[in-house]
Amino acid sequence: MAEKQIRSECHPAFILAPPCPCPCPVATGPDPPSACSLPAKLINGGIAGLIGVTCVFPIDLAKTRLQNQQNGQRMYTSMSDCLIKTIRSEGYFGMYRGAAVNLTLVTPEKAIKLAANDFFRYQLSKDGQRLTLLKEMLAGCGAGTCQVIVTTPMEMLKIQLQDAGRIAAQKKILAAQAQLSTQGGAQPSVEAPAVPRPTATQLTRDLLRSRGIAGLYKGLGATLLRDVPFSIVYFPLFANLNQLGQPASGEKSPFYVSFLAGCVAGSMAAVAVNPCDVVKTRLQSLQRGVNEDTYSGFLDCARKILRNEGPSAFLKGAYCRALVIAPLFGIAQVVYFLGIAETLLGLLQQPQP
């Protein structure tokens, strides 16, 4: 039997990671590609996602709260102001409200994106030809589309938990102001009662009871309009930037080149789709502050934001989002560079004495 032609290039499959460092060949013949790298990619992706979420989640919380506040009810002036006020009113762990949802679902989310991107890249390069820019974009589009199966309910629950502190603080301030006005400016003697904050389990149960499974997928269209363009921009940009640093054809780029390529590609893609992220955040927020607009859909939300807050509102939280994405890329690069999954799998495959 003729030996199958194989190619040694492992294309980047994880949204936060470069090509895996293991020398796993991908078949270009009619059979599916070798799966030797898939478990390692899934494990590395899960580890990178868990570490990354833990490190940058406070910045993501600030992003959500900045994006949700509307003109006339601005509680935070910047990311640092938001984090300082969150710590003062909710404590250190208040910055991690909603983190449990992300930590639970980030691994299956990235696993779906991994498998989908590998599948689409293989299907688009079965003829053995090099992937063109258009095919790379199509593969990213397919991966981003598949990812929203997990991303939409994860974001839906996370946003409610992240924004609950902002709503509670706003109600507390308004209650104190009302009490001051009724007492003629005297200092209020009774503190406003604490507003109970929901849990992820409670939110899920309430949404399923009131709206069915569709309740968890509110904002699906906006999520698609954010994640699909993100993948279309990120995957080709990272692959081409990373290729610029290859010392010779077929050789792997140095670690620092992949690190910088990931940071640049991820940050640029994140900022590029930030307007869709603002609309998605607004649509998925179930609780509104006092005098804040409600929206019936993507176009209605975009129109009201443009009319009432101006074009700059679509860039709310953009620098926070860039600051979230860049460390995630860096952490993923470290995990992949160290080959943690390959080491673990190697230990498991060693014969027992």
C-alpha cells in the first residue's frame, strides 16, 4: 500500500492558542486527520481557559458593567473606578461574580471550537493544497458558528451575575437619595436593605420555567455577529503573523513570536467586534437600572444606542476587552509551549511496572 502523503503543519485550532507544539502530522489523504493531537489540544485548551478566566475575570466584569451603564445613570467612569467601587461595596470576591459559570463551561466551549476548526480546516485542505486566506476565514467562520452552542447560555448567565452588583448599588444610592429628600437633608438613620443577588442555578431554573430553552439563548443573533467575525479576523491574522517569525520554511516560530502574534491578533479582533459585543451585552441583560432603555432586538438596540448615546457608546469597554484577550493569549501560549497535556498523556501511556 502506498504510504499516505502527510503534512507536518498543525494549524491553530484554539481561539486563544497557536498551533500545538507536538509534531503531530495531519493526513491529506481521504481518511480523516490523525487524532493524536486532539486530546492534547482539548486538555491544553481547557487548562489555558481555566487559568485565563481566573486571572482576567475582574477585567471582564468591569467590561460588562461599563457596557451596560447608560447616559444619565453612570456609576463608573473607567475600568479602575469600577473595580475600586466593586471591591468597596462587594468585597474582593465581588469581582468574581459569575466566574463559576465561565469556569464550568469554558472547557466545552473551547473543545467545540477546537474540533470544529480542525474539521473545517481539514475539509478545506483535503486536496493537499495550502490553505488560502479565504479558506482560513471560512474555517474560522464555521468554528465561531459552532461555538455559540455553549457561548450563548454561558454569556447569558454570566452577564446577569456580573451586572447584579451594579443594579444593586444603583438601587441603594437611589434609596438613600430618596430618604435624604424626605428627611429634609438629614443623614438617613436606616440603611437601605440589601438586594438579594441571584445564583447561576436560580437564574437557569427561572429562565427555563418562564421562557424554556430559548431563554438561555436570548441574544443568539448578537452572539453570532460577535463570535463569527472574531474568528474570521483572528485565525487568519494569527496564522500569518506567526508565519512571519518562522526562521525557515517548515520550522516552528519562536515562542515570543507566537506570543506576540496571538496578543496582536486577539486584541485587534476583540476591538473590531466590540460594537456587536456592546449590543449583545445590552440584549442579554434581564435587569435594567432606573430610566434605562429596553430593547426588542439587535437593530432596535443598535438604533437606540446610536441615537441616545452616540457612536462612541459602541466602543464602551473596548480597552477592557483588549486587556482581557491579550493575557488569555499569553497564558494559552505558556500552556502550549510547556506542553502540559503532552506530559500528562505521556505519563498515562507509560506501561505500569
